[in-house]
Amino acid sequence: MAQVCHPNLFVAGTQKSGTTFLCTVLANHPLIFFSKPKELFLFNKTNLDQRMYQEYLEKYFPESKVAHSHLYLAEGSTSYFQSNVATNNMMKFLPAGFKIIVVLRHPVEKALSYFMHMHQRDRFDATRSILDPAIVRTSLYAKHVRRWLNLLGPDRLLVLKYDTLEESPRTFADAATRFLQLPPVAEVPSSRINAGFGMVRREDHVEPRIETPNATHREVPRFSIADLVRLQSMFTDDLRRTQTITGLDLARWFELPDFASDEERGRAAWGSR
């Protein structure tokens, strides 16, 4: 096979949906060369030109490191999926035939995880509303799936569910390699990679479960159940359209996640022994 000089596989989204796990699995496949770091963000640049694209190729996909046996050159910038700029740049600069994998997650779970991701990096303070339109937009999927599907077709776009990863990491990984027409990876991690905070219900609100009291010096965000019910309702129409476009069963996502209390978590852990 001729030397591949351009990336042809992208784990393009969504943030906080198991993409680090997927990229780690794919990076361990002998037929895939994965960029380091996994997120390069080149195609988000509004001023992207040919010189910048060539520098990107030489730095992250150098011929000295890419073997003839590598069928895919990959990166995992999770902002590409929801970016019109990235879409246009990828269609302009990349040779035809590149593939995209996207992982979707229950929109309320994803919004909460995204909030905590930003909070831990001091980009959000604890008082910011979970109903902020900028947060809500990160969990809207339908128009982005439709855009990529129209451009690439079903043979070049794979949409996975985060639920599958939680239920069976092996099934999740195998779906990706099957889409790429590659043999399964030999080993699949059994533990989470880059896992965020779990959420626990406390009376009329939900908050992140902090395992160690000194794990953070920041004020702990609290999300009222009333706000989460409103947030869930904001996703109904988008979920209907996403389900129709993808053919995925998203029935669970139409309901607010079941946030267990500490007491319920304790009973579940005891019962599983």
C-alpha cells in the first residue's frame, strides 16, 4: 500500500463522552497511527491555509514515524463534530475518503460532565447556570449528525453511544474496528480513562461526588432538580431528530438520568458483593 501522508480518521466528538477511551484503544491498534497529543484542533482555525496544514502533517504525521502498514492516520479533536469551521476546512484540505467516529451521550449527563470539566479548569464558577445556552448547545446533536451524514454518507460516519461503553467496553471498541474494517484490538481497558466526577442526588439537588474531601479547593457546584428537569425538556425535539437520523435507540435519553443518593449507592455496592 502506498504511503499515507494525510490523516484519514477522526474521533471528532463529542466532549466528555468516552472519546479518550476510544482514542486510547485505537492508538493501540497495530494498523492505526494516532497523533500525540490526540487533540490537535487544526481544523478549527478560521485562518487555516496550506502552509499551516503542511506543518501539521510534518509535525504530527511524519513519514519517519508512519509505517507502510498503517492503514489509518488518526487524531481525536472532539470539537470538530459541532464546528462548521472544522467541517469546511476538513472538506477543503483533506483528500476524499476520510472517516469520522462520533460518540454521543445522554444530553443531561453530558452537560453536567462538561460543566465540571470547565469548572475544574476555572473556566466556570459554581454559580453558573446549567441552563446557560452555551452549555445547552454542547448537548445538541441532530443538525451536526445530519451535516456530516450528508457530506460523508453512512460508510464514512459512525455514531456510537456512550451507553455502550458503560455496558461493555469490548462491544464499544469492536464497533469502531468493525466500522474501519480492521481486526479487533487484542486488549480493551476495563477501567475508565479520563473519567469525570460522578453525580449524586441530595434532597432537591444534584452535586458531584467528591471521593476525597480535599480533592478540590473550589466551591462545589449544585444543580437543582428543577433546573435539570427544565434542561431535559430542552433536548426533547433534538433527541427525536437525532434518533430518526441515526437509527439509534435513545429511549433512555428522553428521561432525566437516575441520580442515586449516597444511601442508594451504598446499598447497590453491598448487594453486588
